Amino acid sequence: MTAIKNGKYPSPPARDLYFIAKGKPQNEVVIEFLKWIVTEGQQFVNEGGYVQISEEKLQYGINELEKQ
């Protein structure tokens, strides 16, 4: 798990998962949900069997959502 988190494990089978939208989300509920995913929602990643992404990628996601 540490090797995957640090990007040292080959892809596949380890790869990033993305949420894709048609254009920038406009619905405030959707935007708040996406913000929750990259903040408080991260506490459930390991429980779900996934590997947490880097702080850099999380911050990038937060920054993109702040542009809304």
C-alpha cells in the first residue's frame, strides 16, 4: 500500500480514479460533495480498500474546486 501511495508500484493494477463532469459543475450540492471527497471524505479511503492519494493531488483538487 505504501509503494502504491508513493507512486512506486506500476500502473495497472494501481491507478488513480477520477470523477468526470460535463463542463464545470454548477450545482452547489455537487460542488460541496466534491469538496467533501477531497477533504473529510478522505478518512474513508482505507476502509473502502483504496489507497490515499498524495497531498499534492488533494490540494490540486481543492484548488480547482475553489475556482468555482
